[in-house]
Amino acid sequence: MNRQTPSLSRALRAAALLATLAPSLASAQQQACAAGETTLRVGDPRLASWTPPPADTVDMWMQRDTMQRPMGVYTQTVERVEHGGQPAWMIVQESRMGPRTLLDSITVRAGTFAPLRHVAETPGHDVDVRFAGGRATGTVADSGQTKPVDAEVSAAAFDYSVASLFLRAIPLCQGLKVRAETYDVTRGAVPFSATVVGRERVEIRGRTWDAWVVEVEVGEARPRLYFDPATGREVGWTLTYPDGRTSMRGATRIHGGGGGGAPPREMQMRIIDF
């Protein structure tokens, strides 16, 4: 939710999206899958039995040509709570990039994934928005100036910042394309899609994987995710910038990378073939 610089904003948005998508695929692979296009919306019956992924931490790197440098760490947890006397899920996302710590808390209705509240606390930028009656209302504070929010929200739209956790409700396989609508407080409606396109060999931290590849489109971002077909676990992801030379890459510690302690200085990720 931070809007201090364009590069930081892009990085944090990508981190949130990629970290939430990874455990979703692991759960979906345990069910039967049918290729083709499908659409998810708030209240879809397939969301009734949704279960949260385990807590996860993602180590992120920035790469330009052959040079890499650590970029930060993103952590996400999901907790069962009550909102207005009804069951809900609270998703807490923390991003640490250099001296900055950014915290988002998103609450959605259990069983439907309808957005209920989004609170963000970041340096110089705070958000407190509630969703009800087809509208998002609240405040956004930026650089000391507080502005009211009052906007129409589609009944089908998910909160942008959790724009893939709902994929746990759908089994994924090659040829499947999932579409959904999301809502972002500062941008309004943002379309989302995820397509399982095939396999690639990818080397991460000295180990080679014949990985499933998922291409995601959310707004202007086009990340690619890599999964171990045997376990459904994410092994890494990349997000290439428009210059073609710069990319952001990441690996989840839930898979074993980082081991829960300090991550290695370099991710050592290499795409072997396409």
C-alpha cells in the first residue's frame, strides 16, 4: 500500500501477489483439475470450503543483468477472527525493505471472501477502509494529508492485496486459466488472471527443477511462478521490468530456502530453458 516511490510500490505489490499465490497452488493440486477458462467471484460456492495457507516468508532479490542484491523480506499470516459477529479471515502482510516496514491487515468474510476491511500502516501512508453495501468508505492519509474514500465496488470483486488466496478453491493444471476482478483503494477495479502454461527447467540455489510455470496478469504486472509438480510447492518466481534487463526474484522459506534463518546473500536463480 506504500506509494512513496514507483519502484518500491511495484516491488511490494509484486511481493504480496506472489507470496499469496504460491500456497494456493499447493492446495489446489490435491484435487482433480479440468483445463479451460473459469471465473471466480466473491460468493462463488467453491469458496465455501476455503482453508488458509500456512504462514510464509518470502526472500526477495533484485537482479540487473548478472548482478544481484538482496531486496527485502515479505511475511504473510492468516488468522480466523470474527467481524460483526460473523466468522472472517484476517490476512496480515508485513514487508521489510531496508529501513522501511510496511504492514497491511485485510479482513474478508469466511465462506465468501467478500472484503470487509483493509488497514495499512506504512511510513507516510496510512489506509483505513471498510466495505459494505457495495461501497468502500474510509480514509487514506498520504504525506500528512488525509483524504476521504467513498467509491462503488463490484459485488464480484476481491480485495486486490489478497488477489490470489482464493485460488486455493480451484484445482490447477496445465491449460487452466482463472479470471477474477479485484479492487484496489487507490486504483479502483483491477483485473486478475492466472494461466498454467507448461513446464520449464529452473535452477535455484544449486538445485534444478522441472517446474510448472504459472503466468499471472494483475493490472500491469506479469509475474511468472515456478512450482515443483511432485509437491505443488513454489520454488521461485520472477517479475521482469519493462527494460528487459531488470527483474525481481523471490523464494519462499516454506519450501526450505532460507531455512527460517538468514537468507543467503544471492538467490542463485537461473532459468535454463523456455
